[in-house]
Amino acid sequence: MLEEYSNGLLIVYKVEPEEEENMTNVIRETVANLERKMFLDGHYKAYGMGAGPCEICEKCDVSKPCKYPHKARPSMEASGIDVYQTVRNAGLKLEVVKSYDMSCTFCGLILIE
């Protein structure tokens, strides 16, 4: 699938430990909003990916369709993308978080064609 795209918008948030809560939802919402704007601007193949597991619902009922398809996006990791290498390929530094008091980086990606 990735071979279908030649451009992407990488979204990177670096946050301190006390700011981490809900960051996966912040990334997911940012990606969904930008993906929609790109689609409406004529980039009909725009495909957005968030960070980490979806936390929109407190408990996901996978036996039914998603309640929030306009917000839910798969993560880069779940799509088989090596996030560390992708960020490094963009010229940015991304390191493994080794303790709870270290800052954390959350990444999203929108593929554009």
C-alpha cells in the first residue's frame, strides 16, 4: 500500500510526562481533521495514521461497527510502519523512552498522493 504514495506529512509532538494523558487522542484527532481537509482539497487518497492504541471509547465493542469512524485512525505501528526509522528518515531524533520521568514523543502520519 505504501508504494501508492509519494508524499507524507509527519506530525510530531514531544511532551513531558505530566502532559502525556490523552496524547494518542490528540494525535488521532489532529490527523483525522487534517486528513479530511486534504481530502476536501482534492487529495482523495489521503490516509491518516495516529499514535498508539485507539482510546476514543472507554471499551471498544469490536462486534459492532466503530461508533466514531470520522475520528478513529489506525496507528503507524499497527499499519506495519517502523516509526523510529520513519522519524529518523525525516531527519528528526527519536529515542526509546527508558523511564517514566522522560519526555515522550508521539507521532502521526498522513500519506498524500
